[in-house]
Amino acid sequence: MSFAPLRLQSNQYQTIIDHCLDGFPCEACGLLVGSVDKHYEPTGEIDSVHPCRNADESTRTYTVDSRDLLQVTRQADENNLQIVSVWHSHTHTEAYPSETDVRQALDPSWIYVLVSLRNPQPEVRAYRIKTGQITEIDVIVSPE
Amino acid sequence: MAVEVKIPTVMRASADGQASVDGNGLTVREIFSDLVNRYPGLKANLLDQEGNLHKFVNVYRDDDDIRYLEGLDTSVSEGAVVSILPAVAGG
């Protein structure tokens, strides 16, 4: 099965990077809201980017603060959209899902975005995780 | 007494695809009991084997996390919105 690529506008992309850098040395996290198709699969088009608090305040794990999750869920509902993706940073490792990420992957229809900060230039990659199977998808960044 | 229960996308398949359903009960516990009677597939998502709230699920009564109220015994008034929010986490 082929998955739609993740399409971000450059300002959305930058918001993700900035939030990850601001959160350093802790992992940072956030949510992406977008549309889904008739099969409830993300179209890959992102309507809005929502930096969230990491309730764990940890360098190794993240949990999206449930108050932020509630707020983003409400906003998505009001706009007839859905949360389609979560992003988080890996501060010292590659932009690839960890065992914990795979084990705790909540929703097989979500796009899981990893931002590695181990090099001076942050690296952003995106994946789908279904029944433990990791599939990388393209990230396409377009001008605003 | 009717309240609105918001179902997260990952649990909607267990609730006939609905984003929200009517809930009946005076507490979250009663509402969930009614809910899992109608949608048995939700039970494993909401409650552990002892009948406690699953540790990876957050439940809000309007703007308040029920863990900081009375847990499953938190009272719910007519017109309230109960939101079920699975933990979004990783490492």
C-alpha cells in the first residue's frame, strides 16, 4: 500500500523545527491537523500546526499534554478536520521511530513525524506505523 | 440524563464510526458502564481489568481532567461534554 506524502508549507515546517529547538534538551512534541479521505486516510495536506507541551519534560520520552490535546481536538472538530499527525524530536538520535514510538503508536492512520537534532541542521522525516510495521513517507515542503 | 461523549478517532470503529455519542449516567463511571454495554469494543480501551480507568486514557469533563476531580466517580451534569483522549506518547 502506498501512502500519501506529508505536505507542509515552509512556515509550518519552520514552526515544527523552532518548537523542537526551543524544547531542547527535552524532547518536544506537537500535533498536525488536516483532512482525511473517505477511507479515513490522511490526504497529507496540513491545515494547521500545533506545538504542544511535553508533559514528561524529558530528554528521552514525550507525552502530549492532555490539555493541549483537548484544545487541538476541539479546534479540529469545529473545522470538520482531524488530528492526522504527531511530531516529536529526538535530541541525540536519528529521525527514525524508536521501539517506544512503535510500541506506543496510537493510531495507524496517523503520520508520525520525527525531528532529529543530533546534527546542526535538523532532519525531518515522516512515517506510517501500522501493526509494528514502519513505512517512511515523503515530506514535501512548499513555499507559503 | 444525557451528556455528550466525544470519541477519539482511534476508538470510533468500536462506536459505529461516531465522533460523539449520547451518554447516560450521573457519574463518569455510570456513563462508561452504559457506553460499554452499547459498544462492548470500547471497554478494553477505557478500563483495565480491575475496572479502573486505563492509565493511557485521559478523560475530561468539559475543561477538567477527571483524575484531578473524583476519577470515575466524578459527577456529570446534564449538558456536560465528556471527552475521551488516549495518551499520545513515545520516546
